[in-house]
Amino acid sequence: MKAVYISEPGGPEVLDIREVPAPVPGNGEVLIDVVATGLNRADVQQRRGFYPPPPGASDIPGLEVSGRIAAFGPGVTKAFSLGDKVVALLAGGGYAQQVAVSAEQVLRIPEGVDLITAAALPEVAATVYSNLIMTAQLQPGETVLIHGATGGIGTMAIQLAKAYGATVATTAGTDEKVSTAKAFLGADIAINYTDEDFPESLKASNGGKGADVILDVVGAKYLQQNIDALADYGRLVIIGLQGGTKAEINLGQLLSKRAAVIGTALRPRPVAEKGIIMSAVREVVWPMLTDGRIKPLVAKTFPLEQVRQAHEYFDSGEHMGKVLLLL
């Protein structure tokens, strides 16, 4: 099969397409003929040499795919059939024509979503639901601040939080992205972080109140501002480190707000945990996609042969929504 490998740490030019042996599904695994795979920030970090795959995972990048079930390994207990249209959450291996993955991490595609667009869903849906709902315990009527409004995580998080009845604030770097966040995604408050101090803007637009929950993909660069933006008893959930890994924290400020700072990662979690998350996604998020409360946003698709161009586009930050590779 064809698959993408990283020849050495670096830019998009280090991505090579190779002919390699197809995977064989092991115990409890299904084999999927991949139709499309989504690009994620983790793929870029892996390409740059900063985010190696977890022990035992494929060296091939790619954390989510859509496709059709082609074969079963022994011991599969999930009720799938050959040819089922599915999506899968992966620890790696998605940039390939086939992937073997635990059946616990596989779901049939949601009704009303086409097979290509479905590739935009598993990683972001699992990340957003597990962090906003399972970890941060977001409640109706609370205020949530979501950084990176028009990225894959942001587009899902804004819509999911709105569906949960939260007041949604978000940040973006251009006026066009701010407009998209409000007009298409439904954000109540959208802040251009290049022009505004987001903690002050949030409170000014929210009756003086900060955020009960913050979902952050930036990390160190935003740590102090995020704590400034938290309401009393607020929960800051850090899921990305685009702005660095080390920063000082004013513990007195954190204590005075009775607030929490939580760091999580989805990729290294064990299969059992991912299975619980994916089951929750099927029960809660899939119906929201079917009835239109959440609409997938795909920025652009590229054939596998243009994987370098896809990463160049992703790196540019111009995209609004998910970037997909077509197999």
C-alpha cells in the first residue's frame, strides 16, 4: 500500500510517499480501506520531531480516518460488517491506504454525513467532547472561551458548546475568522486577539464575567492571560502547546479564584479509555451532526500525492475548518 513517512524532522518537504506492506489486523482489530484522513496539529509536531508516536503506534502520521471495513482480526466483538462505512480514532497510521485499529475506536459514520467529510470528525469530536464535557464538566448557562476559533478543534468546540447551552466566546487572528466564528459557527463573542486583550474583551462583552471553562491549544504563551480570564471556580483545560511549554504561574491568583488548570492529551490514552470516549461521541455528538446542530467544516482537500502541499497550506494558518487528504 501507499503510505506517508517522515524522512527526518523538518518542514513539509520531509514527507515521502512509500510503498510498504499493508497492515494485518490483530486481536480485536479491524482493517479499514481508507478513503480520507484528517490533518491535525499533532501531525505537524510529529513531522517537526517534537511529538513522537506513543510506544507501539505506527510511525506513519495521521490520527483519524474515514473508510470502509475490509477485514477483521480475531476476537472482534463489535457488530460491524464488511463494507461498513466508518471512522476511526488512531494513535498513528492514518496517512495510508489501509489501517488496522482496535474496533473500540471505530464508529459507523453519522447519518447525513458523507464518507469524505466524516474524516474531519473523529479526532476533533473525541478531543472536544472528552475535554469540554467529560473533563471540564461544562454546564448549560456557563461561559466557555475557546481559542483557535476556525481550526478543527475550534469549529467543533464552538458548535458543541452552543448545543450544550453555554455562552461561547472565542479568539481568532483575523476579522474574517472572527466573522466566520459568529456567523457560521454561532459564537456569542468573537475576539480578534491581534487587536484586543482577550481577558478584558471577554469580560467587557460578558457583563464583567470571565470564563467558567477555557479550552486552550496555545499553552505557555497564554497561561497568564487565561488565568486572568477565568471566573471563580473556572477550569482551564490545556490541550496544545503551540505557544510553548514553560511559563510562570501566580498560584495566589489561582487560589483566590478557586480555579483549576488541567492538562490532557488524547493520543497516548489506552484503548479502553479511547473506547469509552468514542462510545460517548456516538451517543451524544453523532445525533447533533444528524440533526444539524453541528455542521462539519472542511477547508480544503488534497490527494495523497500532494501531502506536502497539504502541510504547507495547514502551516500557513489560512484554513478555516479541517484539511483532508484523499486516498
